[in-house]
Amino acid sequence: MPSSPSRKPLAIGTGVLVAALLLGFASYTATKPDAPAGGSSAVADVSADPRDGVHPALEKLARRDAADPLAVGRADAPVVMVEYADFQCGYCGQFARDTEPELIKKYVEDGTLRIEWRNFPIFGEESEAAARASWAAGRQGRFWEFHAAAYAEGAKEKGFGKERLDALAREAGVADLGRFARDLNSEAARQAVKKDQEEAYGLGATSTPSFLINGRPIAGAQPMATFTEAIEAAKQAADGNGR
């Protein structure tokens, strides 16, 4: 079982709301580090109503920090997708290779979407180390390059030991490998990962990947159509609110 620093529900309002959020994540199918990247067996049902399934308290979890190296897209984009993922998760790799680049091309590049990454390591020590390494790469502006290298086809099968993380940093173009090593092992890295981890556990998420699209939970590596429908609905709602 993956370890958890904290699994207390996020304090975001009434008990009824917390229960609803936990139920929203209860349908997540746990993925294993050696599972084939075949995607979720169930396709999420996204309502045409742009506010259906949206929790305002969850929408506020978007940080919108323009200086965040673990995010891509405009800080003031009308739609923010928060992604909770583990570098040892096969389904996360499938999403990173097959779906995320399409979302970036279709929605990030035109200013509609911002993607904010949250490290959610649930598969043990190597997941924790890879999470800290990604944060360390981000300190030198190379998070997304590290992300691409770590999620390349066959990458997770090589593990995330120290030498492998160094190799991934080099592949990602991290300039100062000495600084990378120091940052990876720093208390700041541990605290950054812990913050993301506790946020995800507080929502009731127990598997990866998990997503929030303007406060709407999406479970698993869903088909492109699921994300498209959710993003379009979120954009419609944001336009209606004058964002």
C-alpha cells in the first residue's frame, strides 16, 4: 500500500461538501507501477451543463502563480487543469505521451488552458525521489523537459535510482548537475512534494492520474474527448462569469 503523510479530508467547508468531494474521487481505479499503460477502463461522463460536477472550493486550488516552473500556460487562463501524478504510474505516462501534448497544442497555446502539475508520489521511495528530482529540474527551468524524459516510452522500467535521475537530468538539459543534486536532496524539495501530496490526499485521491478542471474532478487517463468536453464546459462557464 502506498504510504501517506496525511489522509485527512481537506477542510473546505461543510461535512456534506467534503463527503461529496470524497465520493467524486471514489470511482478512481488504482493503478500499479507495473500496470500496462492501457488507460482507464471507464470513460468519465462529463455533463453538458458547464457547472455540473464543479466544486467552487476545488476551483480555488489552482495556484495561478506566474513564476511556477511546474506549470504551463497563462496564469490568467480561463481554465486551469490541476494534475496529480506519479512518475512510476503507467497511466500517467500514457496521458503525458498521448493526450497532454494535444491539450497543450489545442488549448494552452491559444491561452485557454493552464496546466499545473502536482507531485503525487504513491509508489514508494523511487516515486518520492523522482518527484523531488522533477522539482529540482524545475529550479533550473527544466521541469517539463524532465517530465518528458521521465515519461518517455520505456523510461519507468529503468527505475528512478540516483544514477538514473542524474541521466534524466542530463537528458532534460539541466545545466548545473551539482545544484540539481543538492536541490533534489534538500528539505525544500521534500516540503514542496509533501505539500502537493497532502493536497491530493486531502481531496480523497488515492490513485493516479487525478485531475481538477476548474474544480471538476476527472479520474484516470481518460480519452482526449473527456478532457475536451470538460475544458469546453469550463471555458463556457468562465466566459459566462466574465473571466
